Amino acid sequence: MIPLVVIVGPTASGKSALAIALAQRFSGEIISADAMAVYRDMDVGTAKPTVSEQAGVAHHLLDCCDPAEHCDAQQWFGLADAALRATHARGHLPIVAGGTPLYAKLLLEGISAGAPRDETIRAQLQQRFRDEGPAALFAELQRIDPVYAATRHPNDERRVVRALEVWQVTGRAFSSFHTTDGVRRPDLHPLVLGVQWAKPALHVRISDRTRQMFAAGLVAEVTALRARLSPEAQQAVGYKEVIVHLDGAYDLDEAEERVARGTRHLAKHQLTWYRGWPDIVWLPGDAPDLVAQATARVQAEFELP
């Protein structure tokens, strides 16, 4: 089996820094599990590791696609699985870190059989999309499958309709069909480490990081990329709020507050997802010996020196 370290936790919890520290300690390579970090030039708004942070540690699944392109979960899985196997073949330890829980889950469990189809129901939903408008159906998708809705644009008729079709046919969220739903892949030996913070402390970290993003040029980045952003990329936290600011809806201070608020909501969503994972080893993010604790866990799990 392939040994694999997976680092999870809410946004701004310090996953990347811990992944880099472990990669340096155990001759590891990092596979990013962030749905937006795959896009080139989306650097500031995704809190992508900097060039200096990446120095000396191989990173995969960063800057794979142009922002105008769409990289879905299945495409990401194929790239990530290939990177995982190549890393292991080189005798290095694969380390997954990123803020998209679905992607980490995909890598741990694999992709299950596709969801069933019903042409009659799909045609009815397509007609509703035209009659009621995108917002009504997207609101319905957000209610029944917030995980999948978070990765889609309201105007993406084909995917919104498909997800609602699956719900009506099966009573299950479309996102649940992406994986084997809790059954780990037999070819992997994973250790899942979670970086945990008390809510007030996490919110302070989110506010601090948001200020740093704006100071580092988030508005300039969005301005330069806007014409190239796919509908999905335009909906990423940080990008959608700045786009509305650029359209004149509110000032810069309000944009910063909205980004912080959206990031807090994202963190809440991530933590809700992780509650369903029974095997996360949670470590305190504010522990001065966090890296030492994680190092000890990796050593014990994989019998490493």
C-alpha cells in the first residue's frame, strides 16, 4: 500500500505550512487539494504557496490550468492520483493538503460508479430552468447539496439540472456519487491529520489573512484576470466580492469585510464536511509543538525514523 499523509482543516488554519514542514522532514512531495489553486495566476486570492515557500519541496496540482478553463473533480482526481503514484515511485512521501474536502475525499476513496439518469425528469428540470430562471433552481441545489453547489455557477444549466435530476431520482446528493462514500481505497495507507482552532482564534486568522491579501494586491490580481476567469473561478471567495466592488456596488473596505465573511462561511462549511470523517487525528493549530506532534504521528503510523 502507498503511504499517504492528508492534512485537512478549515481555511487559514495553517495546512500548507504544516505540509511543507512535514515534506522537508520526510522527503515528501505535496499534492494540492484546492479547487482554485489549479489555476495559473490566481495566486493572492487562493493563498497559494509562494515561490519561496515552494522552494526545495515539490508541489503538484498548482498552476495546471488557465483560469478560463474548467477543471472538475474527476479531472483533478486523475491528475492527483498520477502525482501520488509518481511521488511514491520516486521513494518520496505523498502529502495532500488543501481546502477542498471533496478533492481529499476523492483521493482517499476513489470515484464510484456514476449516478443514474432519467431523461423525463431532466427535460422537466430544463423547462423549469427556462421558466423559473437560474436563481430558483440554484437555490434548490444549495439547499439539497451545498457541497456540489459550492463548486458550480448558478448559470451552469447542464450541471445544476444534472444534480437536481439525481436528487429526484435517488434522494441522494449528487456529490455523494463522486466517491465510495466512506470506504477507503485498498491501495492506500492514509494518515489524516486535522489542524484545529477555536472559532474566535480562527476568525482572527481569517481577518488577518484577508487584510494581507488586499495588501498583497488582490484587487489588482482580480482586475488583471477578470476577463479570463471562468464562471466557476468568478465565484471563488475573494474573487466574486472584488468583482462586485470593481462594478461599483461597494467600497474597498466593504469588499474586504465581505471577503472575510465569505471565508468564515467557507470555514464553517469545511468543518461541517469533516465531521463525517471518523479517522481524522486532530492537532491543535496553536500548539507551539504542532510540527513535532505531527512528525511523531507520521513516524508512528509509517514506522519512519
